[in-house]
Amino acid sequence: MPSNTVNLSSLVAGPLTDSSGGRLGQIQDVIVRLDSADVLPPVVGLRARIGGRELFVPVAALERLGPDGARTATTKLNLAQFESRPGEVLLRRDLLDRRVIDMTSARLVTARDVKLTNEEGAWRLAGIYSGFKLRLRRLLPRGLRGDVTGQEQFVGWHELEPFVSHVPTSRLKLAPRRLAHLHPAQIADLVEAASHEEGEEIMAAVGHDKELEADVFEELNDEHQVEFLRERSDEEIAAVLARMASDDAADLLLEIEQDRRLPVLNLLPTAKQLKLRRLLGHNPSTAGGMMNPDFVAVSADGTVEAALARVRQSTLRGQLLSTVCLLDADGVFAGALALTELVCAPADARLASLLEDEAQAPTVAPEEELPEVARLMTDYNLVAMPVVASDGRPVGLIAVDDVLELLLPEEWRRRSAGARQ
């Protein structure tokens, strides 16, 4: 009974025979179309060496594929010289022993073997095996390799996203929409675990969504931020910085070559320039260097409903929306309320009255050092803490993740997203 699955390692270097059993040549590779609309890419044929020539054997001419090789449906074949066609990849040349993205685990995995499956008479690419010992298995003579067992690390193709920039005829790119389902930190981990070429391909895909691109840059470590900005123009760097959180943009600006900093800074929108210049005037390990100058501030005389409306209108995200600063008539800091307090309060309640009912959390001056900032945020269980200047006006908000980033050792900051063998 014909098998409905076969591994690439069993096919490659196997015999190609005709319908009578006569040997025609040797299988060199298996060709699939990755630009197909099908969930599992279809096999379109084989590359085979016949009579000293590299020829294309269409899948329609094959009667059988199996661990012992392939057999044609006839004794006479009219075969064309092999040449790569757009949209096609050769599994041995373009996929085997290369890394792909496992979208489920957000990790890089290496294709140590490839599984093909027959569905309703059509051969398709089912997925890969990533176990390292499979590479050793391929060193054995074909007759001693045996079958890949279900205990090996198999990943279905629908869970994978391949790198294709190395494929000479590929018109495909990494799918931006699929990558967008990952958290920016996960994408950053992939970039850091990837080779430069793989990282460039990921960043090119992410670049289709400029906001996501900025988020990923915020998550990259300093080395990789510089790596993927080095070959960009000043205008392109400024475009990335303009979309980043101001505190992260200031940090990144300091990482690029010194002679490029001012030209890039001058290309930023005026409001962004002013924020970055203020941040750059502070030591990075002080409250002024850690803070983000973007925050939500409302009048203490206003209502809860008005404050929540301001929050909804804000373009800020995450921890920067967790705390709302209240100002008096002169713009002086009057206190702060957590977003959870506002959500739970009556819509018509005056903000000032809520301050009277709550013990006020602390603030810090821009010159405050990291240890004191960390102590206060820990003591008061703060997600974010206001920074108040000497004139009493709030100038920024420190998010807890910015404190943790400075406190954690460098080698602990990145999640373990290395390539899985």
C-alpha cells in the first residue's frame, strides 16, 4: 500500500525509475510553490539528474513517491531542462538546514528534515522536523536511516513563516500581517536571535506597519538598534524616532554615530525635537533621564467624565495612560489619580474631591537618582510615577518598565528566543 507521507531526506539522492522499474536517474530536490493560496504548499515536481543533465520532472508525470524513491507513470518522458521559476522553492536547496519562524512559539527553528504528505492524490509540504539528531541521521547510508518517528520535533507548515530573501527566484516576502500578531518584544527577540540577513528580512516586513516598526525598535537592544539603522538615511532614522516613545527615541539617538545625531534631531517634528532636547539634558539614570515627557494632564476642577474622555482621545498607550496628572489653575501639579480610580468613580464626581479621599502617592524631582525612584515605586506599588520640576509643574512620567530596564542585568533583559535546534 503506497505511503501517504515521505520525508525529504528519504527522497533526495533516491532513484527515479520508469513505470517498468528501469532506472532513469537520481532525485536531486523537490520543488514546491509557496505562493499558492493553499494552506499546505503543493509539490510541483522534482529536480532530477538524468543522463548527466538537470531536468524537471512534473508531479503529474509521477505515479509514486516513497522512501525508496520516485516512479514515473510511463516509460517515455519528455522532460525539460530544469530552471527555477518565480514563486517556487527547492526544499533541499532553500529550506533544509535553514531557519524558519515558528509563529506559535515565536522562535526560530531549523528545518532538519521536511515532511511531505499526500492529500486526495496531491503531494503537499506538511511541515518540518527540527530535532538536531536528524542532521546526524542524514549522514547514514539511505538504507540505514529508517523513518522519522512521531517523537521528533515536528512543526506543521501552517505554524511556520519561512525566510525567502535567499531564494533567487522568489517574489515572496515575510508576511507582515502574520508578524503583526506577535508582540513587538517577541519580534525583537526574533531579530536578535536571527542572522543579519534574516533580521533584515524581518525588519523589512515589519516596516510595512510604521507604528509596529517603531515599537520593535523600542524593544531591540542597543547593538541591534544601531545595526538596523546604520545603513538608513538620516530621513529614515528620523521617521523611526518620530514614532517612538520620546524616552526611547532619546536613548536611541545617543546610540547612533555622533556626527549624525544633530542632523537627525533637526529632521524631527518641532514638538518631538523639544521633548528630546529636554530629555538629553538629564543623566539617563536620573528621573529626568528615565521619564517620558508625554502624559495625560487635566484640570483638578474637572469631572471624572471629562478626564476619561481625555484618556480616550490620547494616542499614548500602556503605562503612560495608567496615571492621570491633575493641575491647578496655574498649571501646578495638584496630584495624580490612577486610571482604575477614575473608572470606578461616579462620572460627575469632581477630580479634586477624589484627591481628598486618597493618600497621595509620591512624586520625584528630575534630579532624583535611580535607587530612590525604584524604592518609591516599590513602596507604593506604582506602575507609573510623576516627575515634578522645581516650579511645581509636572514634566514627565516614569513607567515601571523603564526602571526595571536599568535595574536588570543586561543578560537578563532579553527573553530566551534563541534558535531551537
